[in-house]
Amino acid sequence: MTWLESIAFVLGVANVTLVVRRSLWNYPVALVMVSLYALLFWRERLYSDAALQLFFFALNLYGWIIWRRSVTQAGEVRVERLSSTERGAWFAGIAVASLGWGAAMAHWTDAAMPFWDAANAVTSVAAQILLARRRLENWLLWIVVDLSSIALYAVKGLTLTAILYVIFLGLSLWGYREWRGRA
């Protein structure tokens, strides 16, 4: 455990708590958190996760704009659902992209766990896009990512980050319950 992982951990808990509460303040916290995690994951040769943090930086800027436009009079962000056709398309896209990215990481880098890391990264991208678009299903994807990430980070010896994903799992379950009541 390093100071970098410790600070990113605290910011991660704060960020997801603010997301569950549908607060715009989640975005500035997220920007700092993903920057720190990009450095941490690069050091651990989890390149897909490191690249994902850079993508998250851009997506958090995008989400901040989208959420600002959708704030209700009560100061909360509106929630919507995907259609069944949209859900199927997202699932298929995640599967294909995960296999492609994992194969690329396995072939062109010395990634520690290319397919596992890629599946987590691609699913996280999809979840973050759906979060920015205020779709309830983002939480279901985050639950899958959280479960998988707990194991990955434990295997890599990133104990504090694995614990963070246990907390994220609890927050994702809470987020799904809260948002489901609003969709």
C-alpha cells in the first residue's frame, strides 16, 4: 500500500457516494481520483486499467456537462432506463470489445493479466458512459466490474484497492436501489 493508493482510495469512496446521491460534486472528485489511479495502475503494469483512467478523465468531463443540463428543480439528476434492445446491444458490444482489447494487450504489451484487465476496462467504459447518460443499468455493470476487480486487485497485491472495490460493490448495490426508485 502506498500513499498514492491511499489517497485514491479515499477519493474513490467519496466519488461513488456522491454519484449514488446524484450530486454534481462527484465530478471534480472523480477527476483527481482517476488521475491518481492512472499512475498507480501504470506502475503495476495494468495498462488497460491505466488507459481506462485517462478515458474516465474525459468521460467525467462529458458527464459533468450532461448532468449539469439535467438537474431537476430539486437539485437531483433525472434517471432513465435502457430498452431491451439497447441492453442487448451494449452487452454484445462489451463482449466483442473485451476480447479484442484483451487480444491486443496480450499481443503487444507485457500486461500482467490482459484479458481479465481488458474485460474490466471495457465494462467500466460502458458503465461510465451509461452513468454519464443517467441510465439505471450503469449500476448493474458496475456491480459486475466491482466483483471482478476485487479478485484482480487481490491477486495483484493491491489490497487497499481491492478493499475499495468491496466498498464500491456496496455503493453500487445502494446506487442501483436508489436509482431504480427514480427511473
